[in-house]
Amino acid sequence: MSIFVAKPLADLLIMKHQLKTEGKFTYLEVGEGTPIVILHGLMGGLSNFDAVTDHFSQNGYKVVIPELPLYSMPLIKTGVKTFAKYLNDFIAMKGFKEVILLGNSLGGHIALYHTKLYPEVMKALVITGSSGLYESAMGESYPKRGDYEYIKKKAEDVFYDPAVATKEIVDEVYETVNDRNKLIKTLAIAKSAIRHNMAQDLPHMNTSTCIIWGRNDNVTPPEVAEDFDKLLPDSDLYWIDKCGHAAMMEHPKEFNEILSRWLKERNF
């Protein structure tokens, strides 16, 4: 489980795209066509979604990014299953009959669990650096509150190129782990991810799945991607070299090319 926490979507995208609010949902929506619903994880620096949003919204897809209620759910409900149900409520509210779900890190895990619960609305699934099979021990990896240099090192370890962990990203993580409410919710999410291991479920999930993985991912190592590929009945695995846990952030152009090709080959 990555230790990093998503910046509010509004902070990242409001300048470029107008966010929409309907009922309990706040989301970005750009383009027309088959819906691609993107799920953010516990990873900071989500501005990488701009490249994905721009590319696919200009090439026949409606790109939708809902804000997940990571810190607004009651503690007892804060977990993978609740977020998957929240996502399905969002899809129903939008009236989408079928969607392509694209999830990074925790977002991939939520997408997987949603696919297990609601296969009838799944056109396709895309996961990258996803949790769901392998979680590192939180005792060793969780940042010490107040220790900026430790948090900076953990942030750099997420990427192949440590320079990608900008001061802005490190500052955001530092602020989060020193916010008691967010810290408690983050730990609850991490424990939920461990409880909701997908190993027994994957062989029964027939949704077509594209797996895009960084060869140098230290958070969810390459063997995790290989296990996903072995366990899922209908999957294709693609690698990005010199890439860590956030392929969409470190190599957005290559990520978009791989996914575009896969969608075309699968006629999605």
C-alpha cells in the first residue's frame, strides 16, 4: 500500500476543467463517447491524469474522474468495499450502462472489487500499480509523523526517478500524515486493502483487463503484475521500463500509447 494521499481533485484540475457536483458526488467530466472512469489512489501528485484526460477525451471517450470519499466516510465504513459501492452509485447516477474503469494503486483495487461486485456494468478494466494481491507491512513502511526527511525518502522510493517526488508532493504527504483524522483514515484504508485480498476472486472475473506496470515498481513489485496476469482469465500485461509505481505520472505518453493500442485491438 502506497503511503501517499491524494490531493483534492479540485486543487489539481479546477484551473483546466470545470468540476461538476451532483448530490454527494463531485467529479471531472471531459469529452464524449464510451466512459472511461478513472480512480485515483492514495498517491500524491495526481496532475498526471491531465495527460490521460486530454488524450482520451480527444479520441472518442468521455473521461470521468470522481472524487473518492477517502476522508469523509465514517471510520467504520472507510474501506475498499464501501468505496466500490460508492463508485457503483456514481455510475448509476450518471446513467452509464457500461464503463471502462482505470485505477492506479488503491484506485486499481477499488476497480477490481467493483468488477467483482458489479460485472454487468464493466466493459473493460485497466489497472496499474494496483493493490489487491500484495501489501507491504505497514509497521515498517508507514511514515513517522513529523519526520520530513523520512517522508521525503519514502516519496522518492515510489518513483524510478526520485526527482519526480517534487517538494509539492512531499509537502502534501507530510501535511497528511500530521493530520490526525487523515492519518487514522489512511491506516483504516490500508488495513481494508489487506483484508480484501483478491487472489481467490480473480479467476472468476472474466472482464477484459489491461495491466500496465512499471518494471521498477517498489511498492507493488513486478511479480505482482505477473500474478494478476496469471490469475485473471482475460488479461494482457504491458511493461514500462525505467518506471516506478505511478506509470501514468512518470511516463504518461507511453501509458497512453499502450492503452490506446489495447482499446483499439479489443474494439473498445
